[in-house]
Amino acid sequence: MLTALLAKYSRIRLGTKRDNESILSFFSKVAMDVGPISLRYDRSPDFFAFLKVQGTHSVVFIMENDGQTIGGVGVVTSRECLVGGRVAVVSYLSDLRTDTKLSKRTRVQWRQLYEEIVEHCREIDEFGNPEYLYSAILDDNKAAIRAFAKEDGRPRYLPIVTYKTINIFGRFIRVGGKIRHYLRANSKYQYRFATKDDYFALKEFLYFENSKKRLAYNFTKKDDGELERRLKVWPDFKLTDFFLALEGEKIVGCFAPWSGSTLRKLVVVEASFSYMVIGRILPLLGRDIVAPGKALNVQYITTIEVDSAKDVNERKEIFGNMIDELFFRRTHVKYHITSFFDYNGCMFKDYFRKKEYLLTQNEATLYQVLSPADVESNHLLSCNDGEIIGFDLGIA
């Protein structure tokens, strides 16, 4: 099906390993504006390596300029997810980059192909025959919102959930840190890194929490689920990287700090005055300076789960204490920032407002991408308020 669709468009083709250097060069010249900072991805030496982390199927589209040079790139990655407790393949549309000089003819061809891809996605073997498509747009990216999220747009972009990316640079004051650590150690909950003996309990916790969600990763009780895939495919990712919150013997919270910097780095292109001030403060917190041209070392907080049976305030407290403990153990010191998604209704950020953390936030929306027929048949993704859905910052 994909070959037949592409045959109609002379300026769009599939990217292969032979295009690796050209794609890397293209990405080095195209920046993303993320609020007060402009960033670019460095995925050298192998652009395609990160795709294996994102999903089980991946396709790279290349948009060609008049001279057959690369003028745009788009990526589709797919994986098995749980949609209302049912296993379904879901595709993520990401890494869309276009050169400002991309020809009008190529832009028109891409829009036409994109519309056909959305309409026929279930028939595209190269995508894994996905039932659903989604994509994320930063709320500050007004141009993308105007282009894609119009009410009468084809394809249609319908909001699934809003979220914030919380970026923690460090803590101003650590006076009383040992006292707070002692109080946490003697509270209702205990916090520690996982051991190999926690495998089955962690597996059960991840399965139980995700099986109840409207949109989740496919963590299973079997040995072929998302946990096993991450442990096998994500570089430098181990079971003992998981940080746990326990109530007695029961796991009530978990997350896994991970960098992925061997596959993908963020490089600062430009930054606002406030970001540059923060960049100058970081050496006082034991970190390298942040400056244009330098890589931004990020510790992503992935695989976040907090017992959904707890009320929202207790969930905030559990997650906040876990981050406090992580910072007390100083695992963050080799990174510029520690980042995680805070979904609408979770309100994790409220916890950090009361603390001495230096942080910023970026707001975004996760959209389902649909054909007119999907809209008419009500083939919609949704999530409950306060759910931590199957969309991890480390692989977004």
C-alpha cells in the first residue's frame, strides 16, 4: 500500500540507511523553538538507531527540493499499546522538519500524501497496520497549530490531552535535606532503587496500572511486553534503574531515570536572557554551563506510575517525594536538567511550587490524527483526567 501511495508523488520518498549522513546534516540546520529556547537534535552517528527505541515499526519520509537535496523529513513510529485495555497498534507522527526554502510543489505533495496516509493507515503494513495515529504540538508553536489543528482541517487533529514538560535545573537550597530524608525514611512510604528481586512485583504493578487506562503502553504479565522491550532495546537501561515507592511490601509508585544520549542529544541553538541566566547559575549547582552550541544533558523521568487508587494529593506527594529522594541521592548532578511530563489532572508541578526547585515548563497538546471517516465513525482516542498515558518524554 505505501509503495502505491508514494508512486503518485515524485518529490517524496522513503529514507534509508544510505541517507543517514544527509539526514543528520539536515537536522543540524533545522531548529525547534521551545518557548524561550531554540534547540536542535543531534542523532549522530546513526539517525535510524533511535527509531528502534521509539517503536517496533518505523518509516522515514524524505521531501526533496528541486535539486533532489533534502528539504524536509517526517517520521512515523508504531508500537503496541493498550486502548481501553485492548491491544492495538498506535502510530506516532513525529520529527517533522521542513526547510523554509522547501518548494511549494513539494509542500503540496506532502500534504496530499499525508492526507492519504491517514486515510489508509490501517492498510499500511510498513506502519504495522495501526488503528490510531497521534502527534504532539507545543502550544507555543502557533504556526503548526494553524497548519494542522484547524477545525475543518484534513486530516483532523483532535486533542486527546494537554500536558506540561517540567524541566528541573536543580535546587537552590538543601538546608534540612538530611532531616527531610530521615522523615521520609520513617514515613508511611519508603523509597529506594529496584533490585532484581523486584522484577515480578514491578511487572505486576505496571500491568495493573496500565490495564485500567484509556491509552497506555502494553505492559503485560507475559515476557514479551513493553517492560521487556525497554530492557532489551533501550541502551544503558536496567531494571535496577527503576526508583520505587513502597507501602510496606507493595509498590505504589515507580519511575525510571534514563538519558538516551548515546542515540539523541539536544543542542542549544539560541536561548532567551532568562535561560542564559539559568545557564550561568548551573555551575553554582555543580553542573556544566548551558550555552549556544553546547549539548543539553537531560535526565528523562520515564515509565512513571503512581497508584491510581490514591487520591490526587497523595499521588502528588508520593511522586514529589520520589523526586526529592532522587535529588537527595544526587543522581542528577551530571545532567543539566531532569525532565518529565505532567499530564492534565496529575498536577505534579503543584508539589514543586512549594519546594526550592529551579524549574521551567512548556505546555503542549497530544492530538489524535484522523481522516474524515474516522471522525464520522467516532473512532476516537481519549483519556481520563489525571491519567499518566502511554506517551513517554524520553522517546517522544
